[in-house]
Amino acid sequence: MIEIIGAEGEVKNAEFFLEKIKSFSEENNVEIAVLDAEMVLGKEHLISAAQHALKAFERKKSFSNNLATEILVYASCERQIKNAIEKMGVKDGCKKVAVVIIDKSEGKCGYEKLLSVLHIRRNDSVLENDVNILKDFGVTENEINAAHNPRDLILERIALLDVRK
């Protein structure tokens, strides 16, 4: 099961924040990817990234040996992990985060507990950003203007990552 959550709250120390996520993930048998929500174009963006990451792992054709990192790679549309982290990774001072939870047991992981542990509050509206951020993903102004639904262009870029492997 894939769950997507938007949240607000300042990340004062990204390294400590990510360590808390890692501990929570291990304790609850879930995979958790956390991204900078300022670079997200809706839940569909992250669902597609998670689905592509899961398929890459199934086919043993992943960029990374860690599912959370693989989700970050697909969401960022970057082939290099370093570039993916620079583009969409959570950094000190980040105030809006996107959380992707993959529940391996097909149960409920209790995201409320995760949010409490991280001292952030749910706000899915942080996942809805202006289509102009598509330019950060290599989409041109002409492509944005020509698209019936510009938000679909991020899904196209995610799919193209598989082609460019």
C-alpha cells in the first residue's frame, strides 16, 4: 500500500529528522521517503514515482539499493542520486515535506504517530504547487503551454527515466 502525506513544520536538523524516519521505518516495517514538498506536483507525482521505484526493485534495475532513495530518484526525474537529493531532498530549514509511505504488511502504519514523532502536522495542500516548477524538471514553457494537462508532464518525465537507464 502506498500512502502520500503532505505536512508542515520546520526541519531544523535534516540529519536528525532522517534518522527518526529510519528508526520509525524499521520499527513499523514500512519504507518511508521524505521529500521537499515545494518540488511536488500533487499526489499523482509521488504515487507514480513510488510505483516506478517498486517496479525497478522487482526487476532488479534500480538506481539505488534503498527503496526510499529510489522513490526520491524517480520523483526528482534525476538519474544521479546526488542530483536527486539536491533537487528534492529534505534540508535544514525545510518547512513543507512530502511523505511517501510504503506499507510492506498491507496494514495501517499509523502515519499520525510518525507525524507526531517528527513534530510536523498534516497538510496535503503543500503537495499542490504551481506548474511552473516543471521547468526545474527540464520541461519547457512551450511544453507547458501546449499540454492539455501540464501536470501530466511530470508523469511523463518519471516514465522517461526508465527509458534512459
